[in-house]
Amino acid sequence: MKCTFAFKKVTLNSSIKDYTEKKLSKLDRYFQEEAAAFVTFSVEKEHLCTAEITIRGGNTLFRAQKQETDGDMRSAIDAAANYIERQILKNKTRLSKRLRNEGFSPEVPDEFEVAEEKEFNIVRTKRFAVKPMSPEEAILQMNLLDHSFFVFRSEEDDSLSIVYRRKNGGYGMIETGEE
């Protein structure tokens, strides 16, 4: 697996990079083609270590962000990698159907016990008009409704966009459109 590393407020030695590459290489068995991992390490408040792992396999993204309060970056890496593996195993049937030709291998070793969700249970459907507005207006509307995200049409190009509240503070925006 090809790994790219980023560091926020921390400098780590090569042993952490090697440990991460070794841990993530165990996930290679789930991908027919080489997957790419982007790993961000950060430390806040002296002993709060965070490892954020994003793996792109075909057209599917797997993401985990785990924090450890004991100041051990390896524990955060283990937790994030294990979370991604659990998500792959939990959704292996759906993923294999969807990604059959996109480089995902549904082969799961026998030693894993998999509790797979049989179906997604949609319990409520809402319909609403998606109005043109600026991202600032959308964030204001989201906060007024006390939601964690808000869908709107961009005033600039009429594309469908989403603003959301990030777990670590601040806001994010997803813009749709042609690639």
C-alpha cells in the first residue's frame, strides 16, 4: 500500500512511519490493485495523539480518525487501522457487489468473525426545496436548525453543495460537479 504522511504540530521519527506502513500493509489483502493511504498525525494538549487514516481503493474511500489520551501514537494508529478493517468486514458483501470491477477483493480470512448488517433501515424521509445561497448563508441556516450539515445550491454556479460541522471545530464544504 502506498502511504503518504502529513504531520500537524508534531515531528515523528521514521519508526512511526514504518509501524504505520506495516500495519496498513495488512489491509492490502482486501484490494486487488494497490490502494493508497493518506495518514495525518497530530498532537494536541501534550498527550492527545491523533491518527487520521484515509484509504482510497478504487472509487471507494475508507476513513478513520482515532485519538489516544495516553500519548501513544502507536495506539492511535492501531485503533484507526482496526476501525477501517472492521468497516470493510462489516460491509464486505455490499462492497464486493458494488466494487466487483473496481479493485476490491471480498475474500475474508476464516479467523474473522463478521457481523454484517443485512440491510440499511431508512426510518424517515424528508423532502425540501434546495435554494440558491452562499456558503455563509447555508452555515447560518444549519446553525439555526441545529443540524450537523445543510444541503444548498451554490449562488455562483448553481451546483449542489453541502456544508457541515467538523468534529474538531470549524466547518467543511462539499461541492458537487463534473471532474
